[in-house]
Amino acid sequence: MTERICTEDGCTSPATHYPKVKRCGRCHYRWQKEHGKQREFQCAVCDVTYTAHRKPRGKPCCSPQCRQKMSQPIATAARADQMRATPKRPNAKQCAWCNALHFEATKFCSTECRASGQSEHARARRSPLRTAIESHDYQQVIRLVGRRTRGTESGCWEWQGAKVRSKKGSNPYPVCRVGKRDLQVHRLILEAKLQHPIGTQTAHHMCGNSMCVNPDHLQQVTSRENIAEMLARNDYIRRIAELERALAKVQPDHPLLAQAPLSGVVRAA
């Protein structure tokens, strides 16, 4: 297939853009400008009426100088009046924190109001237990913890929430999540009972039940006293277990053996 060449005099460019009229793009544009149908337009800058063979893409401009003025921020007084008539500034809004009028894109007028509003929203979403702890409402702390316990015959409040063990095989202790911290519930209850933190001292269970959170069963002791009491209690439990095994050999139908065993005492089947 032979390549078509522009038929205008002195032009050797290929007629690829307009093959039907056998002209290249530059020659066809020149031909339309000279012989094509002319249309009248009004310049948007100087209001001069001029003719062109096609409609401009943007606002009509009669010359490159007018087109350059149109690209400037404020080209003419008419365009300035038009910009004032249609302001780009949004309507004023009321700040969600200080109720002041502002034109920001967000609902707060400043970073300080945004921080205050977000902190207030975070406080509103906090749990009742965390709110009571941070406000030092100790009676409310005891009431909220008591709702998540189960009473026993010995008067213990056994925690029904999460629990943790210090090591494998040890007794579990009650814990709860407050914010991003895991708090030991028995220490929390003892501090609420005393209305001050216990620091490095230990919350001792006088009842021997590690899951108990009854304030009347908790005592503030040192670590040495807590360990000494635990060892003495374990010795008593082992001694009671030995005496029950000896009693079972001598008198298996003794009425004491029909009672429930003490906590920690394991009877042989």
C-alpha cells in the first residue's frame, strides 16, 4: 500500500490525519483558517468581537496577550467582580467544642479544640469501672466488682472473670483489664477498702481462697508475712490430711469423714 502525500504545494508530509482531503494536519488547519466557515466570538478579557473557524476550548480570547491575562489571578476588573460575586470560601460552621464560628474543613476550629473534643469523647467511652477508679470513687469500685462475683457458704466473693497463674500448678488469682492494663482484682479491692495504694505490700487472703475478692477477707501484709502464713497453712492442710487418712483406717464410718473436706485437702478414694 502506497503512502499518501499531502497535495498542498511545497509540502511532502504524509496525509495521515485527513486522508479524505489528502492534506496533512498543519496544511488542513491552515486551509480551514483561510477558507473554512468563520464564526464570531466575544473576547472574555477585552470584549472585542473576533472571528474564528472553530469554538475555543476554554473562554474565548482574541489574542495570545488576552489569553495570558486570563491565566493571571485577576485579569480584569470584570473578572474580579465575577470572583467576588461567587466566593470560594465555604459557609461558616460552629466548632463542636467551643461553639465558635470557623471556616475549617473539620468540625473543630483549632488543634486545641480537636484534642479537647477527642479526649472528652474517649472519656465518654470508658467503662464504669475505669471511671470509678480514675475518679477515686472507692465504694463504686467495690460495688462494680461485687457484681461479677459468686458468693460461697464461707462468705467468699469468688471472681467470675479472667484469672492468671504465676506458675504452672499454682493457685489462680483474679485479674481484669482496665484501659490497657491488667489489674489484680484483690489488690484493687483492698486499695479501695483502705482508700490508698498498698505499694509493694501484698494483699493477703485470710480465707485462703485466692479467687476471693471480699474486702473483709483481705489484709495488707508484707511479702514475708504472706509467705510465712502460706507455708503454715500448707503444713496444717498436710497434717489434717494425714490425720484423716489415719482415721479412715481405724474407723472408716466416722461422721467426720462424711463431711466435705477442707480447701486444699485431698482424700483418698
